[in-house]
Amino acid sequence: MPAQSSWASEAPPVNRTASLEIQDAKSVRDARDSDELCGSGLPGIVGHSAALRGALAMVRIVAPTDATVLINGETGTGKELIAQAIHNCSKRSNGPFVKVNCAAIPAGLLESELFGHERGAFTGAVTRGIGRFERANRGTLFLDEIGDLPLELQPKLLRVMQEREFERLGSAATIHTDVRVICATHRNLVKMINERQFRADLFYRLGVFPIELPPLRHRPEDIRLLAHHFVADYAPRMHKRITGISEEFMKALVRHSWPGNVRELQNVIERSVILSTSAVLSGSLQELPHPTQDGSKWSKRSMPVTLLDGQISHILQTLQETKGVIGGRNGAAVRLGMARTTLIYRMKRLGITALSPRRGVAI
């Protein structure tokens, strides 16, 4: 493995005055490919932040081994891209890379998808079905969203990972397999274990080598590079000649919190390129939806939240949960960890009341 290889690809130098210069797609692609580890065929991983470099350093270490890898990260952080990179840099790179999204397949069909079935094993099984473990033999099996694996299937997965053998549904014949397993999840598996939704023994078997992917908000210095990368990708596809990104739009991209991470940024750039009518790309983030903390509703936030607005929003949300009750055992003051008089003083200073906030802050 060459020592000078790097996973972090950098876009050409940018002009941060009136607009940001965009190089043509081939230049950006060449800059990316020249820095890729394991040669061509590896999907580009764009960024030079310390957070990303730390994660990629772990990938370099584990890729040549056969160890089971557990990739943790929020939705849109590129977990599948990392799994593909591990496979491409391993001794199994010439073997199959088989993907399974455990959340996308109904629970009643997932066992058959993983382990296969014999003809007549269940209603509708008119032919033998080869499972993903068989297809991935001498290669890599990527189990995405492993936190959504049904509890009743977890012992069977544990067995095949420990014993490297399994049986198809409806068959007593044991099949031996040689598969490296890489898993990914955005869920807190430790919390799921405490709630008896995930087996502890399976977790310890999967977590031989965990890799934590940073969310985009923890690597803001990569946003400019990613924006260049996506513009260089989408502009030629849509027959648009875009030579720059407006400084105002770029600053808005850098300030945004990106709850959807790189995938959300990619979608914003694609939409902006579609709507672009000039050589300088601009856009608006005002229409981006944001989930509330409980995930039950969607709200829109057009401006970055200041520390003051964050304090007001937190107090208002707590008051809403307590139906305006400030004192008492179940009051807002107790929930916020302060004395009742302190909370009243702070509310007066911020200009809010329990039921009639004077500021239009989303809660």
C-alpha cells in the first residue's frame, strides 16, 4: 500500500471574493482520482477535515484484514461508500460485494433473502432461492441498517458469523461459507440492547472494529470541496456551463447544519444546478425542511440559530411540555435544572412568557 496515497481529495484553489471559481468536471475528477487509495474503481471520497481523515485512517488499517467492521454514522454520511472502499482495498476485492438493506426488506422475507430457501419452503417458493450469504461467498456482505434486523433473526446471523455455516429455509443440508461481514447503522445499538431490542452477543460479534463517521456539521471545512465536486458532476449532465458559486450561496452552505449530511448537500446542489440560469451558481436554503426533535413534525428554518434563539427555543419547548407550569415537581424549572426564581428572571430578561412568546422562534 503506497505511503503517499491519500483518501482526501482536494478541489483546485478557490477564489473567495465575488464568486468561487469552478474547474471543469475532468479537472475535479483528476484531482480526486490521483489521490485515491487502492487505485481506480474506488468511489471518490471528498474532504480533508481532521474528522474525516481520522475515520479514513481506521479504514486503511482494517481493510487488509478479514475483521468484521461496524460502521456507525447518521443518515447520509456515506456508510455504504466506506463499506465499498473497505472491500475494494481488501484481499477479497476480486470477489463479490453483496449489499442488503435490512430496513428495506419485510421481516417475513429477510430470512429467505439472507440464507436462501428450497422449493416449497413457504407459499410462493416455486423455485430454489440463493441467499445473499451464498452469493457473497469469498467476498464481502454489507448489512446496512443492521439495527433494523428483527430480533428473531439475530441468533441465526450470530451463528453464521461464528460457525461460518447455515441452512436454507426448508433444508437440513448445512452450507459452509467464506464471507467477510461489514455492518452499518445510524441507530444506537447500546441503547437498543438496554431496551432488549438487540442482542448483546451479536453486538459484540459485530463490533470487532467499529468506525465512526462524522456528520457533515462536524466537518464544515469540507463543504466547499463537496460543493465544487457536486457542481462539477451535475453541470455537464444537465448541459449547464457553471463557472462559479456565489460567495453568498457558499456562505449559506457552510453555515447550514445539514441534518441530512452529505446526501442533503448533494440534493441541494443538484436542485440549484437545475434551476440555474447563469454561469454563477446561486440558490436558497429557505425552503429546506427540518425535522423536530421528536421526528413527528417538520418545520422550516431559514436562518442560523443564534445562542440567544437557542436558549429561547429550549425554554419555550420545555414550557410547552409542562403546559406552562413553571414551578413544582414537574414544572419547567426542574426540567431545566434551575430554581423557579432563576427561570422567571431569565424569561423576563429574554422577553418571553409561558403562554405568549414575544419572539417568533420555532419550537
